[in-house]
Amino acid sequence: MARVALVTGGTRGIGAAISVALKNAGYVVAANYAGNDEAAAKFTAETGIKTYKWSVADYDACKEGIARVEAELGPIDVLVNNAGITRDAPFHKMTREQWSQVIDTNLTGLFNMTHPLWPSLRERKFGRVINISSINGQKGQFGQANYSAAKAGDLGFTKALAQEGARYGITVNAICPGYIATDMVMAVPEKVREQIIAQIPVGRLGEPEEIARCVVFLASDDAGFITGATMTANGGQYMV
């Protein structure tokens, strides 16, 4: 029987590539999204992957959403915490709302999604939790004190939870993408993109599918001895 995978922020950008890659690898995939109904409908029409709408910043909505997915598709085996937002500003101009919105989605969202699912994974003695962090959670970034703090927190969450899950057959790992050729990055002025690429030793932006392949590996049985790890996929821009 095919395993079930749930991908948050799974209908656009890196998340869409992850959802498609997992489906192609034989998983039954549910793609969560927060607000863009048009993009979600188009994604389902193109891929056949079912979509589910709720905000990962809302614990009760996550609990209800997970229950809905499991009622329709079966117990979730793989959780990919990919949903994330940016609210960039230099710290002296950053508002409490900009701080809270990013922390609530990018960090607390991991708790909100993983906590309701955790008892079931422990009981079934199998699970894969894969958290999408960021190069900027590793090295920091000007104007992203909120985003960098949240993404760094994702790494601490990963390492701590991996220790709790190991005896139950649950692996918890993180992926730190560098700059990827998503719509958001490609919308940046070309001159700025050229400056970014100049900092990447391989000389190009990453592709969403390259991050998706990392997820497929970490979700597989072949990765059963890997937990608490951070997979860095940034073209050599930042080496740890």
C-alpha cells in the first residue's frame, strides 16, 4: 500500500516540485496551501494531486486539516514542513506584526503541523518529518531578522525532535535550500539576481526539482539511518 505524504505550502514553487516528485515516487500526496485558490485549482488540474486549504499558523486548523487528509487518504507517513513566508525589513523598521507573522508561520507552523501527527507516528513506529529551512537560517541575512531566526529555529527543532523520534522509527531531518529559481526569486530585478549568482560557486540558481529530489531521498527507506541531519543544497554559496 502506498505511503501518504503531506506537503505544506505544496502547490507553488519548491513545495509544488516536492509534491510532484513524491507522487512520481509512488506516494499518495496531499498538498496544503494557505490562500491562493486559483493556483491550487490549477495545480490539481495539472497534477491530479489533492489540495487542502488551511493556515499552518493556526494549530486548530492544522489538527482539523490533518484529520481531513487522513480520513480521505489514510494515515500520514511523511510530513514535509515547507510552508513559509517573508516579511522583510531592516530590524529598526521591522514591526511586531512582521516579526510575529513570520515566526508564527515559519517556526510555530512546524509545531502546529507535527504535534497533532506525532502520536500516530509513534504508535505506528514509522515516520518521516522533513523540514525545509533555508541558507539564511544558517548564515543570517540583512533585513531578515525574523526569517533567519525562524529558519534557524527550524534546525534546532529538527535536532531535538530527531532524538525523541529515533526509537520509534521516526526520522526528522532538515533541508536548507540556497537561492532557487522560483517565481519569487525570478521576480527580483535581473541585476540583483546577477549579484546573487555571482556569490554561488556553481554559477547558477538552483531548481525546485533539485530540492524535491533531496526530499524524496530523505522520505525513503534508504534514508532510515539519517536523522537530525541538515542537508545543505545551495550550490556551495555557504558551506557548513
